[in-house]
Amino acid sequence: MNTYGIVIFETSSAALRAESVIKASDLRCKLIPTPRKYSSDCGIALRFDWINKEEVIGVMQGANIRFTCTHPMPA
């Protein structure tokens, strides 16, 4: 079973920017509605392969993209 992770953002513009820079880094990701069990100021979350968590975080930090947190979630 593949495990995904999600990134929670404060703004939708941060989520959109994160998707762009992560895809440009040849990492898989997809924008999804933020799951209800996670509180968020933004209704958009970013799903990624959990195995790439450190790379995804590094890419976002390198691009100065602010995010609230990451969570694992089963596929």
C-alpha cells in the first residue's frame, strides 16, 4: 500500500506555488481539498508520496513557501 502525505497551507496561493515548484523538481504531487479532520485556513492541500517528505519540505523551504504542517495519510 502506497502512503501519501499532505501539506496544509494557510493560503491557497501558497498551495498553488508549492505545486508548481515541487512539480518542477520532478516530484509527484496533486492539489486536493483539505481533509475535514485537519483544520486549515485554506481549503486546498497538497498530496505527495510520503517517502519524498524531506525532499518536498526542502523544496518548499528553498522557495520560501510557508506551510502549516505535513501529515501522513493512507492511499
